[in-house]
Amino acid sequence: MHNFMESIAIPTAALVFSLLIFSGFVAFSGNNVLEVLAAIYQGAFGSWFSWQNTLVRAAPLMLTALCTALPARSGLIIIGGEGAMVVGGLCATLTGISLNGLPPFFVISSMACSGVLSGGAWIAAVGALKHYRNVNETISSLLLNYIAIAILNFLILGLLRDPATLNKPSSFPIGDANMLGTIGTTSIHAGLIFGLVVCGLLWFVIRRTTFGFSIDMIGGNIRAAQISGLAVGKLIIITCFLGGAAAGLAGMIEIAAVHGRANTSLNAGYGYAGILVAFIARYNPLAIIPVAILLGGIRASSGLLQRSFDLPDATTLVLQGIIFIVILASGAVYGRLNWFKPKGDSP
Amino acid sequence: MNTVSPYVLEAINISKRFGELIALDNVTLKLRAASVHALLGENGAGKSTLVKCIMGYYQPDVGEVLFGDRQQAITQPHDALLLGIGMVYQHFTLIPNMSVAENIILSRPRLPLIIHWRKEMAELKRRMQGMPFQIPLDAPITSLSAGEKQKVEIIKQLLLNTKVLILDEPTSVLTPTEADEVLGKIQTMSREQHLSVLIITHKFREVMNFADEVTVLRKGRYVGSARVDQVSPPILAAMMVGHEIINTPLQRIPTTNPRPLLKIADLKVTDDAGVTALTGLSLSVNSGEIVGIAGVSGNGQRELMQVMAGQRAAHSGSITVNAEAYTASRAQMRRHKFHCLPEEPLRNACVASMSVADNLAFRRFDRPPFAVHNGLLNRKAITQRAKELIHRFAIKTPGPSTPVGNLSGGNVQRTVLARELADEVDVLLVANPCFGLDFGAVADIHQQIMAARNRGTAVLLISEDLDEILELSDRLLVISNGKLVHETTPEHAELTTIGKFMAGH
């Protein structure tokens, strides 16, 4: 129970502390702190319109967060969500373009499959490099991000480039018929449902299945997992695949629900923000949902800040960065707060 | 010690609590100058907490620490160092990739900004003359054996002009010969060089042979102090556990129809650095037999254990169990009833953050009744089974959902024992089962291993404690430099011969 209290109290305190630092930053820029904070709230959760904006941004965050959270449960720190999302989106676009004209349901399903498989394979490669060649997974996944973005640029500036896109080089469109619709009369696209369902599903897998149990064993102590005869390498690669698949799905959704074609909007930073979401949520797939909504809200408010206070677009990125550092630092506090502990150090 | 020397360090009426837990309750310890004082108690008796209060890691809630007749405010370990109180920890605090000399020099509490290495080295060489142990100063720490590292730790403290030396379980990583050497030297030094030594231990032999006085703690309380020449091991045992120890002798039942269960042929393994650790090792273990592998730490025992347990891949050679090739997969472990009691159970066989119930389920969580419908966990069955095992193996835990990392060392070991020995076992692999355990737990574990053998289990026991091997084994093998160099039986064993082979001559 005290663990649970701790995992709520510490991130909350860290968020409050980050807001304090951010307030200093805002005051330094010559703005009224309370007004800016109120505007962030307004832009994130103040109206139904801002809620829709927030949820649209939260959907990919939920999925990219899983790309860090799942492998982390098996002890791997992977920051390749950005690359997996780009690869997933790119492959989904390729599928969409080549199948254009076939029944939309079939096209969309194929796009989802190709996004999931390619994103999964992308991160599974990280897991395989780690297991078979002992390559540091954090570094290899980071480098794979750059490779993914380079491949994206190579294709949208060359082979796939639609000559009609002048300002922002993009691929050919996947076709309006193949776009994912919105939920009811809102502007929220169906990607949110994917995000919620996948988070819920993976929570179930982690908590209720023998697979999840094995993963927690490996993440908790790999030697204990080996001594129990678990196929550690295989399980790590599968976990990486699942994480990459979630990020790949995020890429597919961004293409099929928002942009309709592949361009640099695919690497808008959802993958990196997902790492932050996963850290705050302590790698718990269910906790990812509210945290993604919170971070999505902060991102959604950036437009309003720009319009009302003439603050640059990057302001919310500053806040996000501050939160990131404070959350990382707060990790050192876990297990040290005496009032959450029934007893002290074992003598 | 015939003359009575004054006290140099006194901890008076110390109490310390951590939340609900009372770690120390009104404990007093008085250390005389130029003597060796043993602090005796079972795991969890509060020995380490008391010493940490003296060293300034903790502040006692009540009580005071007197150093040389004066009350001293030791609020942090640095203060203790400056007063001349030094401590050697149970686990080494050396920097592995630096040399002995660098480690010694860097440990000084007040280092100049720029170190004049040549001058320091000359000074160090000069002062090493007066040291009880000689260690090559330019050797990297990684090349040293556990015994040598312990010696470096002690030298490190002595060179800091330590007046009071505290040793926390100093012999837990040493061979019996090394332990005797180190403690013997310490004893001589205390007399000749006016060094006061406090040794934390739970081994009577060390108290009786090397200490002048002893203080016994039990469950955080002060039980008593005495001169060692006025007590005997049975008295100490009774003080330590609160009642007489009845040590049931091990019952060895003759084995009927032994059949070879475990066979290792020409096994070659490399260690983490890529150096050959096992150079073609072959052995076989029959049902109802305990084969003990004796040897000095670092001669390939760990790698052998790791290969068998699936923590390391073999370079070449074969392991067969029940005449089938064995690769330490989960299916094979289950089929051959192959179980493991590795050394340092918390490090090797438990997930500290997972509950006792989960840890007890590691072997069977993916089988009915613990798993249903091809892969769903049945938490109820896991908890139910944990309750049974906790009861049967007398694991002291607040409950099945407590993280196993919160238990004491003995209870972690018991948890692993319960998991590995509760079901039928055909092949059992045991490594240093008694590292850091008190003697009540040791006797219990020995009984369990013998009982498994008597039920027909083939036991391979790898231990650095020769007494343990002599007591348990049916057959004894000596490992040296990754090879088995000697085979005998405990009845025919000659300690000098075994010692020679252990040393690699």
C-alpha cells in the first residue's frame, strides 16, 4: 500500500515542483505567472474544445509511452519510440498508397498491420542486439531514431514525393476513403480508442498473465529468471516487439487519422514525450492513460500561449523538459520516504 | 590478557528504532584498549545497527558514544575516520580497476588537491614494511583473491592510523586458512601495536580463538558481556538464541540402487572477461549421493554453477541429466526435477521487489493450478500455496505479499529452500548455502539437503567451506584452476592433502 501511495505522491510532488520552476521561467519572460498557468489550464482542459485537442494529442502519447514502458518492465531502457513511430507511419503510408482503391476497411486494416509489424520489428531489433551482441539498448534505440528519420526524409524527398506538395515535402496521399474517422461529432479521431484499448490490454497482459509475470521476473532480477529456466532472450525480444508495435501503431494512426500522407509531422516529438509519460507512470500501462492526457493537455495549450501571450511555441516544450528532469531526479526519492515505510533499514 | 586496560570506546545505553521496528533497545558495548572484542549475535540481532551508530551512519535515539573517556559527536562517518575509528565492511569497498596502492592512497579522509604520486608511493612502500600482510602494491584489485582483498581493506584502515578497527563479518568471504591467518595477525597486532578491534561475527570458533572479550546481542537487546576465557560455545549459543541448541546429527541412510543422474563431460567455460574458467571438467553424480566440490574461491566454482543454472553458456562439453542432453531450459528443469540453491539467494534466485508468494511461485507459476486457460495467472492459488510453504518451512514474514527483499537473510534463504525443495527433486545443485547465515539456519539447511539426498536426490554441492563439505558429502572432489584435481571420500580425507590440491600444488 505504501508503494502505491509513494507512486502517486512522488510524481505529483515532482509535477508541482516543475510548475514552480516553470513559473520562474515565465516570470523571467515578463509575463504574469498566474495568467499563464491559467491559460495552460484553459488550453488543456478549460473547454470541450480544448479537451478534444488534448485527447487528440494524448492518443499517440499513450502508444509511444508503451514503447518505453513495456521493455522497461523487462529491465531495458529504450528511447526508440520516435523511430518506431516514424517507421510504423512510413510503412503504413506505403501500404496505404499501394493498396489505394481496394475496400477501405481492408486498406485500413492492412495499414494497421504494417504499422504494428514494422514498428515492432524495429524495436525487436534493439532487443535482439542487446541479447545476442550485448549492445546497449538505450544507445542503439536512440541511433535507430535518427536512422528512421533519415529514411523518412529520403523517401518523402525522393521516391514517394508528391510533386503537388511544395511547402512541406510529403508523400502521395493514402486517399480520403482510407482515413480513420472521428468519434461521433467530435474532432477526436478513432486513434484515442486504439490508445485506450491497447493500454488496457497490455495492463492485463502484465498483471494477469504468466507472460507478464515472466517479464517482471526478468526485469526484477535476470539471474533469478535464468535460474528458473525462462527463455530470457526470447521474452525480451517479444516485449520489445510489443512496445515497438504500439509506437508503430501510433505512427499509423497519425497518418490515417491526421495527416493522410507521410511527412516530417511524423517526427513531431511524440516518441520522446512518450518516454516522459512512461517514466511518470512508472511503466504501468494503466497509469499511462491519465499521464498521457496530462502531457497531451500541456502540448495542446501551446497554441493559446502563443496567441495570448506571444510566448514562443517551444514554451510548452520547456515545461515538458523541466518535468522530465524533475521526474528523473525524483526517482532517487523512491523507497527513502520514511512516512511511507512501515519499518526502517533492516539492521 | 591479564592486565585490565582502560576502555577506549564505549557505546552506552544505545537505543535506535526505525518506525515500528526497535533495532536496538538499551544496548551497551565497552571496548578495551589493545584487545579484540567480539560482537556476537544472530542475523537481525542489531549488530550492524549498533556499529553504524558508532560509525555515525545512524544517530542513536537514546544513548551516547564515548571515545577515549570523552563524549564525541560522531554525526557522520567522516567524523569517525578523523577520530581514528575505521571499519572494514562485509562487502569490499575497493575500486576494482585501480591498483592496490591507488586504492589505499585514495581512501584517506583528507586528500590534497594534487597527489604527488611518487612521494606517496615511496611513503607507502616504507610503511608497508610494518604491516602484517604484504600485498603487491601495483597489482590491480581485480587480480586479487577475496582473501587478498580483505587484507587490502585492513591495511587501508591501519595506514590511516586507526586506533579502533571494526570488522563486519570479516571471514564470510575467506577460506578457513585465510580466516585464521587474518584473524591471527589481527590478534597479534592488537597486543603489539595497541590496536583495539571490534569483530562482528556469528561464528563461535572465531570468538573462542581470537577474541579477548565478547558481547552478545539478541533481537536488539543486550544479553551480556564476558571475558572469553570464562565462557564456552554452549554458553554463548544459549545467550545468542535464548535457549539451548539441540544439534541433531545428520542421518545418512545408505542408498539402494544408485543410478547416475547427472553427468558432466569435458565442460569448458569462459568467464566474463573471456578467460577460461573451466578447462574440461568431468564428473557424475548418482541418485542418493552428495558430491562435494571443494576449492578456494575463484577457481571456476561460480562459472560451473552458472552454467548448470542457465546463467551462462558453456563453451564446449556436455551436461546430461537422466541420459538426456541438458541445456537448462525450463522444460528440462521441470522434466528432470532439476532444482538449484545458488549462493547469495537474494542476488541469484529472488526478485527482491516481488512478493514472497511470487518468489515461491517461480518454479510453477506457468503450470496448473497456478496458471489457467493457457497463460492466465491464478493469484489465489499462488497465495494459497505460499501460505502452505511459509508454514511448512517456517519462513518468518509479515505475510505472503511482503516483498522478499524485506526479509532477513536467513528467511530469504528459507524462501528459496521452500521453493526448490518442496516438491520431489531428482537433481539438486547447491552452492555455498550458508554464506552469511547464522548457525541455526545453517543446521536447518544441512538437514534439508541431507533429507533430500536420503530421498534419492543427486546433490552436487559446491562450497568454499571445507567443514561443510566434509560433513555433508558422500564423495569429495577438489577443484583448482578450473579442473578437478583430487577425489576422495570424507572418511579417507586428509586435510593436508586436500589443502595442497586446493592450493594447486
